[in-house]
Amino acid sequence: MKKIIAVLSLGMLVAGSSYAQTTPQKDQKDRKARTELQGARAEKVRKSPEEMARMKTERLSQKLDLNATQKNQLQALNLRQAEEMKAMRERYKGTEDKAQLREAKKASHDKWQAELKSILTEKQYTQYEADRVEMHHKRGEGKSGHKSQKSGEMKKQGT
């Protein structure tokens, strides 16, 4: 009887130690896989300005029900903006001045929006603005689907 208990104890000890050794290796594999994914995102190839302009034009065309003339004008506008953005990224690539890049992008976007307004009808532009506001609210809500009430409560309290 003592021999059986000793053999069972020894077996459990061996099984437990082998399990303990394999668990960290699994974490290592997971960690490596996550790191590789992050590297893949960092090395992600950007789409060409033509592809970006085409995708943006198609998306807006479907949402706003554009006619052929509007679609062609929007395609040219989007292509011009995509090329400007690519040039900006290249110009500011090695610099640490992110504020200057942000300002240049904002100016380019404002110019794009003014030209977009001239292409769209009043009804279409109203729809575009409504979609934009809705998207802004969705992005502000975070992953959980609602804004944190703490920040609003803190503002009310004056803290």
C-alpha cells in the first residue's frame, strides 16, 4: 500500500512539474505572436493615393447617392488630397514636430471640405455632415458603446 501511494505521489509530482514548465512556454509563444502582429502593422504597406481616393470616392458615392458628374469631381478632389497627404507624410517623416503636421493636415482637410461643399447639393452636404457628426459621437463613446459618466460628473462638480 505504501508503495502504491509513493508511486502515485511521484507520478503527480512529475505531471505537475511538467505542466508548470509548459505553461510559460505557451505565454512566450503568445507574446511572440502578438509582437509579430505589431511588427506587421508597423510595416503595413500604405495604399497608393489612387487607391485611397477611389475607396473614399466609392464610400461617399454610395452614402450620398452621387451622380456621375459629382462622382468624377469627387474622385479628382480625393486624388488631389491623397497626394497632398502623402507629400506631407514624407515632408514631416523624420521630424518631431507633430503639431506642425497636425496643422498642415487640418488646413488640407478644411480646403477639401470647402471644395466638397461646392460639389454636393445642399441636401447631400447636410447628409454628409450628419454622418460625420454621428461618426464623431461613435468614436467618442469608446469600445463599450457609451461615454464614461465620470468625466461628465467631474465637469459638473468643477473638479
